Amino acid sequence: MRRRFDDEAVSAAIATVLLFAGVLAIISGMMVTITPVINEKHGSVERQAMAGQMSDLAAETVRISETGLPGDSATLPLRPHSGDLGWNFERGGTWYSVSFVEGGSLRLDDLLDLDDSVRFRYPTGEVSSICFSDLRASNEALWNYRIPSLNGTILATPITTLQQPLDATTVTHLHGDGTETEISLRPGETLTASVSSENWIKSDGPLKVLFTRGEGGATVISPDLSNPNDGLGRSWTIPLPTGSVSLYLVSNDLTRVNWVSSSSSGDESSIGSPSTWSTNLVAEPGEVMQIHSSAPARLLMVWGDDTGSTIWPDDNGRGVGISYTLPAAEGSILVENAAMNSVAIEIDGLYNTVPSQGSTRISWTGANHISATGPVTIHWLPEDIGGTYRTGSIEMIPATDSGMSSGLQHSFSTPTSPGEEKLIIQPASPETSLTLLADLGVNETPHIVFNDTIFSHVTTLSPTSSNLVRTNVNSSDFINDAPFRIISSAGSDGMMEVNHDGHERCLPVGHRASGWIELTLPWSDLSQQSSSRVKDAWNDGTHPLGIGIQAFGPNNGDPYHTLASAWGAHLPRLNYVFKSSITGMEIGYRGGFVGTNHPEFQPDVLTLPPAREGPGPRLAVTIPLTMPDYSSSLGNSEVDLTVILNQREQLVSVMGYEIRRGWDGPYGAAIAAESSQELSFSSDWLTFPGQIEMLDDYVGWVQLTHTSSEAIYHASGEPVLFNLQLSQLTISTEVVG
């Protein structure tokens, strides 16, 4: 065979290959250029397909949460294109703060990130203490009431703030021996049960719980909705103990009072200055009283024989203060001074001296004001006997370092009684340790440690004890310095109101700082837990889903004046995740807000959080808190989504000098910027940018810096009437087809 090398054929073959490679290179280059454009177009289709559906969802939830009644619902279709729907329980939520002091400003950080730390900032003055309360903001959250470890009787009835629930309140009584009793209570019905050790009451709605023992007692009844700045209210729901009951109301203004129960009703006007009202009745078993006042007031209830004792709050609602207004109830007051210097108190132009770390007992008849030259605590007693004597009593002792029901230090005069004198110490945090300084009984230990397996501790005082009872945390050990409560018991009589276990967990601060102040939140750290564990913790009280905050500080001699309050809520986010030219694109809904990071991770606000402004310096906000139903099915399937309103609760209606809104998560700065867009039309802001004190021609939200996730509602320096509600909604889904 003869072979011949053909140069032209080889050249042609090589040229053909190179031409094909060139074509491929050109096609590849075109694909590299065109593919992101195609993907971006795909992402735009995804965004457009879901943005309208999410906005419709926001509109429906806002409508139901603001104007609906419990049980109202709306069903909407959600039709994903090719992305996935899912819930995100991690960091994300909103908070609102209101300052009650002109020039004051309360800011929060790390409140809603599921760990056990929080930072706050109040640069305009000293903060004495700060208190945290669990709002029990979920329809599935249980309200937990810890009953003192004493022999007595529980009285409990449902209370409402804004609307009556559709269903009866389910109440579970956990007995000391581990057994349970479940009962359903409708408004006007009462649970009555005898106890002999520490018991728990758990319910799926708020209750008014009283603990009584013996033949009589006295207690201040808290309002169904109290003002955060002074603790006054206009409405009370009271489960009445059987027998003789006297009610005493006191207000700074004349007020119209109407009351109704199965055995007594009426409509009368208060008299005098301070203005007072009272009534006497004989209550039947299981009776519930409803009282309404046209003006903010405080209410005292006395039951049975002339026994009992109750801490009377000062004019700011604290247990330690310098100014008090007491009703026209015959008995006596015991004024205690925990300071090292003596204090003078003035009553109707007459002065009495309270010695240092001592007490003074004074007879009491008519309503009157009390002014003190230093902080004091006042007990009101229906019996008029000298010294610290009381036939019988039970009362929650305010902490001396917070002025509220819990704290790190307590100091009070040892009660004297013909019966035993006991202290019930209850933790208000996952763990803490403390030292008790008092004349203790035989075999009683002064060192007490609490953890998640120890619920309370009962200490019996010596029969001859007469000195101060003092407590403080053990700061030298490895356990967090966390708050606890002290209940003082004397004899075998008395009555007190029991608040839910997440109420008023208080920490002392005691200094002024221009920067952030970090505190350990008195709840468990959930930052490393799964979504299911987080949801369970929100429901059982291990960690709050919604939280209320009160900051106290010195003002005109009052050590615990209410400086500011705040309310925050975790808002689970419904996310739609899709692909575009880059990964990680989403459209998210929570709390009436819709936002997206498409394109290029730039946060964009599609629907602002709801807020109703004006007329005048007014701001009304309803936070729609939507929780997914356990049976909800999500993913890339087409679903019908149903939103149900479970309850709407009014958190506050008050005048404030500064209203501030913060929004955690990646869209905070975008929300603040979007809500203050109209600020660009203000000539004052153009002339003095960033100087809100010079802004007189604009009313609305103001973002002070471009990167801030906070906005201030500015009303040209005038106080703002602020109303805040929290709506609890459940979202369930059903796969279509």
C-alpha cells in the first residue's frame, strides 16, 4: 500500500476544528453573558409572582388585626412559581418605646435575638432599675401562676382587656402531689380550690388570681389594664372571697364608679379630694365583681375580720417612694424606712419621724396624701395596733433596689404575730443564689440556691425575731445575679393577689451612661435551639415571645420614677426563597411588613409596618403577630392560607414625649428610611439636617441617620397620644390539589 501525506486535507481538518472551537467559544461567551440575564429575568418573574400575594396577605392580616373580632378569618391563595415557602423563627421583630420624661429617650438592642442578654440606652439620666415582663403574646402560650407554699384557698377568674374570648378559658391546677385538675371557666365563673403546699395554676388566657387564708385579709387589686407610668387603671375584675367584703377606691379626680356582681350593683360618684368611693357587701361563694371608673384610680379590697396587710403603692405605682395617696379606709399604716438616715413624713400638715432602718405606725381614717423627705415603704392594715404587729397577713415585699415585686435586695421590718412568721422566697429567673440576713428559726439555712429544679424556699423566722429582714444575692459565686421575690407571712390570716410568673422580673442598674448598658435577661438562652424548641419555650414561659419593659430612675427626689416603657415582640417570618442571577433571594412577610432583597441583596420595602397617624399628635399601632399552625404544610406546593384572629390585646394608651420604633433584622434601616421619606419636603430638615429639635414643620417618622434601624415619631415637640395593641393571629395552610 502506498501512503501519501496530503497537506491540504490536514489543513482543512485543522481549520474545521478551529472553526468549530471558535463557534463554541463564541456560543460559550454568549451564554456567560446571557445566562445571568436569563436568571435575573427569572428572578424578576419570581418576585413579581410573589410580591403581590405577600402584599395581599399583609393587607388582610392588618385589616383583621385592627378591626376584627376573635374568630374572624380570611383565606388567601399562595401560588409559588418555583421557589419555596417556609417559616423563620430566628432574629426578627419590632419594639416600640415611649418616654414619660421630657427629653428622655429609651433605645433597645439585642432584645429579640433569642439569647439571654439585652442592651438598653437611656443617655439623658440615671437609671435606677429596669423590669421585664412576659406578655404571653401567643394564643398557645400558657399563663403560669405560682401559688405560695402555705395553707389557703385559691380564687381565680378570667379577665379580658379589649375583647372577650370566644371560648372558655381552660385552667389546669397542678397540685403539690403531682396530680392535675382541669376546669373550663367562662367570664364571671370562679375556680375555688384549697391548697397546702406550692401549687401552680396554668391557663390559656389571663386570670385574676387571689390567695386567701384564715378569716380575713387586705390587698390592693391591680387593674385589668394598668398605665405603665403610674399603675392606675379604670377597670377591675375581682373573684370575691365569701363573706364580708369592703372595696375602697381613690383617685386624684372626681370619678363615676359603676359596679356589678350577683349580690351587689350600683352607679355612684366619688367625693372629696383626693376623691374616694367605697362600698360594703356580703359575697356569695363563686361571686365575681366588675368595677369601672371614669378616671384612673387605685382599688383596695378588705375581706372578713380586721386582719391582713398590703403594700400600698406610691403615686408612681412603685412599692418604694416619697409620695402616696391613700383611700378613706379605717385602719392604720406602717411606714418603713430602709435607709441609714431618719425620714420625716407629712400628713395633712403634721409631721412624723421614721427612724433609720425602722418603722412608724400611724392610725388612718380619711383619704389623704403622704409626702416623705426620703424613700419609704407603706403597709396598709385594717387593724390599728402599735409596732409591726398584725394578727395575720401575707404580702409581696418590694425589692429595695428596684421598687418592684422582684429584685436583688430586700429590707423590711420583721412582722410580729401570735402565729408563725415565714418568708416564701421565689426565683424570678432560671437560677440565682442569695443570702438571708434575719433571726432565723432552728435548722434554717441563710444560704439559698435556686435552679430549674427548685421552685421556692420557705424559711421560718425565730419566734423572738425583731430585727430587720434583709436579703441580697451572692455576687461572689458563679451563678448569675438574678432577681427573686419575697413573700412575708405572719399568723394564719391574710390575702394577696398572685401575678403570673413572668411578671416584673427586675434588675438594678444604679448608674448613668451615655452608651449601651448590657444586662442578662432573666430567661433562658435559646440562641442555639431549634425552631420547634423555640416555639415550645415561647409557649411554656421559658423565654418570652413578647416582652414589656419599664425603666425607672430618680426624679425630684423619687428614686423609682417611671422614665420610659417599651414593648417588643418576636415576629416569625414567612419567607419565599427563590433563585435569580445570585442565590439567597427572598420575599418575607412578618408583622404586616413585606420586604425583599431582590435584586443584589438590596433591602427593599414593599409594604410598611402598619401605623395610624393623627389627627394631631396621635399615633396608633397594632402589631399583627402571626404564628404558624403546627399542621401547616409549606414548600413549593400551591396552598390556601387561612389567617385567624385569636385575640387582640391593648398594651398601652398613654401620653408620651418620645415614641421610638425599632425593627430588628436586615430590613430595619430600609423601613426607617421608607417611613420618613416625606421628611425631604421639610425646609427645617433641609436647613438643619439631623437636628430633630429644630424640626417644627413636620409631623411623622424621622430616621436620624441613614444606617439606623430606628425611627422617632416626631410631633413638633408636643406630647403624643400613643396607643399600642398586639393582635394574636394563627396561620394555617392547606395544599391545593
